[in-house]
Amino acid sequence: MKCRICDGTDLVPALDLGLQPWANHFLSADEVGSEPKYPLKLVYCQDCACVQLDYTVPKEVMFADHTYVSGTTKTLADHFMRTAKEVDRLFTTGRPGKSVLDIGSNDGTQLKQYKELGFEVRGVESCSKIAKLANDSGIPTVAEFFNEGTARNLNQKFDVINASGVFFHLEELHSATRGIKVALKPDGVFVIQFLYMKSIVENLAFDQIYHEHLLYYTLKTVERLLNRHGLTGFDGYLSPIHGGSMILYVTHQEANRETSDRLRALIAEEDAARSNELSTYQKFAEKVAAMKRETLAFLEGAKKEGKRIFGFGAPVKGNTFLNYCGIGKQHLDCLVEKNELRRGLHSPGMHIPIVIEKEVSDHPDIYFCLAWNFKDEILKNNKHLIDHGVSFFFPVNPKEHA
């Protein structure tokens, strides 16, 4: 294969998580056991330092029909509002007729925040049933995969283009980036929100590696991609959302915006941490293997003591964790989930049944929290259970600064 960013061919193994099902393929009862599995391996490009998957599940399989809804948690909705307010304050306050395009707009949660701030909003979402949710709630959304052709068909240039947790998904990466260049006003800002590989490594958050996430950016590697298409990052910051996500502000190279001090500082921290060196990922792989052993020891020890354990949350990333570690129904009785679209389904690979949180009355001794990125919200909402002796165990515990 060639590197997705630079087309280089000098790719070396970095982390092997084995054969795994597509993590968002939650199963009905008659599908259990029939789901296909695919290699889940990271490789490192020795030409541009990009870490990426070496196998692509077709986008039509992963994104044309899925059950992820971004409006499920208050934490994420609050984050989206803070992001929109910050973008408006910095770049569009007082601008008449300001507009925003959201790529991979899901149910419109992010666009609702921009709409409240007076923006004209447009969304592009590949899953038709999720796009319908957005349209039904008053957020104009096109049900298509975003690429250069989609951008040209919109026949509009935008003050802001947003991509929340989608820019590392893109199978048509270069076409989509050209589309952003086409659809962005000369003085417009492209806001990329992406899982930051430096944080993934620091947090041992290997579960954020799954087939939808084709690329794992650092600031160096995303800039390499942007520059290839006449774009550049000029400002950004690290948000705690999802255990450490980069919010990067991007514009046309010809706009000649000065790089901010805070972005320069982040780049320097990245260099100091050797986040673009192969040795960092080799050490990461060793720590992930040790984490697997420690997690299984905890679960098996608890079961020997007669403890009942439920999974808390059924996030997509949780399936990477479950399948890599071999955590199944012998460890977790069920996965407790808010998202009604997953009612009655089973986790891919390990086939753990999903139950809806509000319908659980007989709580376990331990909740094994797969949705660890919403730790504060989970602990706040379940203080009454904690006060009655229920334990909440977080297998991934992000660093405070990440």
C-alpha cells in the first residue's frame, strides 16, 4: 500500500490489534456470529511519519448505515457549543450572512450550536437515516459522502467549514481536502477536530484505533496533508474532549495568516515528546499488550470473587477494547447504553447484549466503563449508585492535561 498522505511506500508495522469486526456493526440476534472480520493494524510511514491503518474497510460498509448519534451526551453537546462560540468570537462576530458547512454532520448537533449564533448552516452526512434526523430537526443536510464533487455541487463558499471527528475517516482523503479548498471563502476558516495521536499514546487509548479511523494525525502529519492542497494550520489548541482532541484552525496558504504562539508551543511539545518517531509507537505497542494483561487480571479476579460486572456504554471504540482483550459474556453480563438505536443489539465480535440504561433496575457490583471519555458526566450522573456501593472502573484514564 501507499501512504494515504504522501504516497510513500516505506511503511513499517507499529501496532497489531488482530482481526476485528467493523466496530460500529452492532448485531441483531440473527446476525450474531456472521459478521466479517478485518485486519486492524497500524503502520508508520518512514517518509512523512504518518501513522495509519494498513487496511481499508469500504466507506459504503462503514458510513452508509450506522448507529452513532452525536447528540447522545451532554458533554459532547456542551463541547460543540464552546467550539462554535470560540470560532464565532475569533473569526465571524458581526459578519453579515455568515455561513458554516459541517462535513460528517451526523444528527446536526454541532450545526444547531452555530444556528443559535446566527449562522446559515449546511450539513453533509453519509448515513441517510442520520441525515433525516438532522433534516427533521431543521438542519439542512445533504445525504452524501463529502468529496470535491460534493463541494462543487453545493455551489457555495462558506465562512467556516467544520469537521468534527471525521477528517481522519476519509477514504477519499485528497478529493475531500480539495473540496474543502473549493468551498472555503478566501478569508474563511476550516475547523478540524481530530483525535490527537500524541494524546492517544500518552493515555494508552488504543481503543480509539478502529476501522473508521484510517489516519492518526499529529500536527506535523496533518500539516503535510494540508500543504499538499494549498491549506495550512495557523492556530489551535488541545481540548479534553474524547481524552485529548486537537482543534486546529486552517486557512488558505495564500491568506498568509501568522502562526499563533499557542500552536507553535504545541508543535514544540510534539517534537519534545518524539511523537513523530517510530520508536514511540513501538513502545506504545508494548504498553498496550501489558494493559491487556492487567485488564484481564482485574476482570477475572473480580469474577472469582463473585462480582457481577456490566459494561457501561457501548461506544464504537469499546469494541476495539473488547475484541483485542477477548472480553466477552464470561466477563460482562451486558453493555448498558443510552442510544436507543442500539436497543436489543449485540456487540460485534464478542456478542455482548445491549440494554438501555434507563431500564436497568438491578445494578451490578462493578460497571466497566467503555465510554471512559465521558468519565466526569458518568460519575456525576451515577453518584447515587456509587453512594450505594457500585464501583465504576475506567480501563482508560486520560491524563488531566490531555
